[in-house]
Amino acid sequence: MTHKEYKKAAFAQNPKLREEYEALAPQYKIIDAVIAARVEKHMTQAELAERANTKQSNISRFESGNYNPSVDFLRKVASALDKRLEITLR
């Protein structure tokens, strides 16, 4: 069974699981965007941390989903990646 097939079956059995999974989507989208931007710039986590004036462990925890970042942290990381942070509510 593939991961995609497993998710489909799990969501069918437990609609609440789907809700929780979808609630985390924004968090994982920003993590994916930061990782992609960092890799595109050929930067290590340590290099990004130095440019963002934070610790490498903070970048690691953020990228692994184990850190709930502040808007200020995200702004610093975006700036260190020569990006602009945009937040929208829909």
C-alpha cells in the first residue's frame, strides 16, 4: 500500500483525521517554502541561521515541524533568504 492509498483509506475511516491533517497544511506549506528557498540558494541550516541572527537548532526545529515560529522569526528567515513574508487570511 502506498502512502497516498493509506491516507485515502485512513481519511475514509476517520473524517476527523482529515480535518486535523488539513488544519496543519499552512504550517507545512511555510516549512516547505523555507526549505525550498534555502536549498535553491545552496545554504545550510547553519548559514541560514547566521543570516537570520538565530541558532541553527531553531532552524532545524522549524524545518522538522517541532517549532511554532513567531511572525518575527518568519520575517527574519524570509529576509535572510532574500524573500518577503506575506500572510493572508481567506
